[in-house]
Amino acid sequence: MPLVIHVVPAPDGGGAERLVRELTERLPGHGVQAQAIYYRNPRGVELSEGESSLGLRSVRGLGAWRRLRGALRERGVGDGTCVVHAHLTWPLYHLALLRREIGGPMVFTEHSTHNRRRENPWFRPVERVVYRRYDRLVAISEGTREALAGWLVDEDLSARIVTIENGSRMLPLVQREPRPSGAARLISVGSLSPQKGFDVALRAIGALGDRVERYTIVGEGPERGRLESLVKELGLQGKVRLPGYCDDVASYLHEADLGVIPSRWEGFGLVAVEALSTGLPLVASDVPGLRGVVADCEATILTPPEDSAELENRLRYAIEHLVGRDNVSGAARSRAERFTIDAMVARYAEFYRSL
């Protein structure tokens, strides 16, 4: 049975971490042994038998690299019999430095269409060297693949990219009734970071006035203070909730009438699939990665990113024409079912065996 060792900074956080945990749990059912190494576990997430944490305080620097190197040696990596699979920035760089010691196939998954490294074109030659250390590159969407190929501008590296779309859990479907008051309950889920564009959504919510009963943003991150200040500036204290991080968002999605995904960029849009699986209609940014998930779905409306005025218009339309409609709920669930976890795991199992 092939062995795959995933390396990712933590067991919780976003789509990359969730993907690793799902693969580690489910791949053995497809004939592929899987383990996961996390640099740290700050929230004390309960780990399974195949998962372990290095107990680091920081993911940066040579100290983290040395600890990771030791952990791989303890697992017998180096005889070429296993696949080592990196996720996110620090594992990408640390494992690239261990290329000769690992010996066997190395894989990196690209989880986003954008990162800060790509804001500096002088960094491109360094990235090419790093990515060449990997035998194959996985993109979680066609938009992510196109963005990575466009950044590297290297035919050999582009040929190494394979697209394996993310899969999501299917949450219980609920039927939402039209709101008697005409005011909708809106929800967004994601890290409180500039990428997610929640500041844009707050300005749109402020302009919608009584058309919105409540707006809940489920997540945590460095932008909390800035968002809280914006809520006060817009006079939305009684309408906006910021409950923090929640691993199980089903209850929040079930009590909402409309989802809002105002991201400035997205690699895929796992939150979109989860929301759609409950029958929730969405207004989402028209950006690569996310567009491939929700475009041409009767339950979704796309909107230009970073445009609060246009977001306001499309939220208003969605509240009037999508909320509480039976055909919308069915269309949402049908779209979500294109992106199941089982299909994703089967693709990865086939991919690992090909290596």
C-alpha cells in the first residue's frame, strides 16, 4: 500500500487544513496509506492515529525546518518508497530544501490564486527554483492552475500541474421560507483577513438599511479590530455579529436566508459549496477559482470584487428574487453535489498511485 505524508502548518484554519485531514482519514479506504505532520496545534485539536504535531511555537525559520527534517527521518523517509506532499508556504520551502534527502516523489498543492509573494515580480526566479523541486503540482481549481502557470511562466513547470478540484462535506438541506418582514438574514464565513473582503460587504449592508435584519460573519483573524471599527462607523452594531471561529458552521448557515462571499480572490470556494449544500442562495465575487464553482447556477449571483455599490444592488436583487424559493434551494444543492469529498479522495488516490 503506497504511503503519503502530508505536511501542513496546523490541523485547523482553512481549506488546505481541511483537505489534509479528509485525505488522511479517507485515503486508506482507497488503498493508500496516509499520515499528516503539523508544525503546531495551537487550538488543541484532537488528532487521529495518523496525525501528529511537532509542537512548534512558530512555523518560520531553520528551527522548524530541522524539526520537520527529524520527523521525516523518524518515519523512514529517504528510501524513495513514499510520497511527501506539501501544503502552504512554509512546507513548500522547507521540503524543497530536503529534496535530496526525501528521494521519493514530492508534491505541492496550490490552494490559492494569489499570495503576497506574487506581488513582487523579482521573486519569480526564486519561486521557479523552489517549484522545480517538486515532481508534480496540484491545483485545487482551474482558476488556481491558470494563476500558477501565469506566475511561473515556465513550460516545464506548467506541464507538471494537474487540477484536482476540492471536495466538500454535504451539510443537511433545509427549506427556507420567504421572510414576512422582507428583511433577510445574511451570512459570511471565512478568516477575518483582507482576502475575504468583509469590509466591502459591510459597506453594502450599511446601504441596504432595513432590507437586512442581521449579518453574521463567522471566523477569526487579524482584521477583527478593523472590521469592528467599521461596524461602529457605519452604525451597524445592532445588526452585525462577529461570533469568532467555529469548526461546525452548519447551524449558522441553516438560520440564514442568503450567503455573501465578497472575496478579493479565492483558490476554490469551499465555503460556497458548504453553503449551497444547505440550499442557501449566494451572492459571490466574480473571481477565478470561486467563479468555477458557482457560475451558471440558478442559486447564485456573481458580483465584481471590491465594489460595494454593485454588491448592494445584487444583494437587493437576491433578497427579492432568490430568498425562500423552492427551485433555488434545489439548484443550490444540485450544484454542491458536483464537489463531493468522495470524488476528490478517489481522484487523489488515483493520482498517488500514478506516482
